[in-house]
Amino acid sequence: MTAPTPYSLITQGFTPPLRLADFRLAAFDMDSTLINIECIDEIAAAAGKKAEVAAITEAAMRGEITDFKDSLRRRLALLKGVPVSALEQVLTTRLQFNPGARELCAALKAAGVKLLLVSGGFTYFTRHVAAELGMDFVRSNELEIIDGQLSGGLLMQAWGEICDGEEKKRMLLQCAAEIGATPEQCMAVGDGANDLPMMGAAGLSVAYHAKPRVREQAMVAINEGGLDQLLNVLG
């Protein structure tokens, strides 16, 4: 008797297995996708405001708060005055890679697929994650720090201030064009509502332990096991 596969497939215009050779770019969300935490919630814990911030995060990821930028600004305002040392504490004691993240990224790179990290989180953490996983492209938000404390705001970057769902999609399409790939040659992996725009633009959309709305719209939903389960449907 064959054991049940630890992933479910929602067929939307393709018949698995897919060929890894058909893909040239893989875009990943970070928080709760590549890593096991929502960094902003863990920073909030240092300020004694985790419950309040986490409630907003959960509503945003479920799609109940449709304006991601507004939800992020609300959460950041609650973090004003948190010392930078809290970021280091989160990085060193709380942040772990989700099962299969390293294995999936290594397999994709070995197949010549470029890797893109697009996060509504913060560069303090994406720098570490990108370096560990060998990301080729990165886009995320830059926390404003004044006198060793979070100001409650973000720094403006050349591309803009906040990496929301539309920016994730734009970055995926920009990176695809840069390497001469079509959207159909891209895959996008995420767990929250702000990942849906890039997932909708990609040839393959993958939900990892995702919110119900995201699972319903994804082509592949990994509901059990690690990220490397995706390799089971990429021949």
C-alpha cells in the first residue's frame, strides 16, 4: 500500500509532474515560509506587545486586512522605542529555517534556477536568510533606527518604502525579465494573502502551510512536511 503523499495538488491548467527544467526563477516569501517565525511578532515580544502585533499580522496574512501597507505601519508604530538588541535576539534565538528550505533551494540552484527573496519583513533578517540560502535577488523593508532604537517607521529605498503584494509581483516580473525568463518559467512560494499577487503572476504557485485563502488559490499546496516536498512534483 502506498503511503499518502504529504502534499495536495490543486490542478489549475497543468498535469503533474512538472519539469524542473521548465523553470528559471523561484520567488520565495520569508516569514512563515522559508523561516519558522513572523519576525515582526517576535520583535514585538521584546516590547511586551506580541499579542497586539500578532493579531494584526494574522488578519493581514488571512486577507482580512486588505491594505498590507496600512497594517504594517500600524504594527511598526507599536514597536517605536524597541532597542536594536531585540533584533539580534530574534535572529540568534528565534529564527530557524523551515524544514526542507535549504534542500529545496540547493536543488533549485543546482538545476540553474535563480532564487528571489521577496519579503514584507525586514532587511536585518533577509540579509541573513539570503546569504544562507544563496539568493540571487532580494527585496524587503529597511527599518529606521535612531539612537539605537526603532523609530516606528521605515527608510525609503530606491524602489519605494514598503514591499507589499504588488511590489512582490513587480519584483518577480522584473527579475524574470532581467534573466530573460517568461512569467510561465517562474514559480512563487508563499503562505499569506500578500503573496497572492506574485503567485498569480507565476507559472507555478505554491502554498506552504498557508492560510486557507492562499491554499485555495495555489496550484500546489504543501500542507504537511517540509518545503522540499515540492521536489516530488518537479520531475
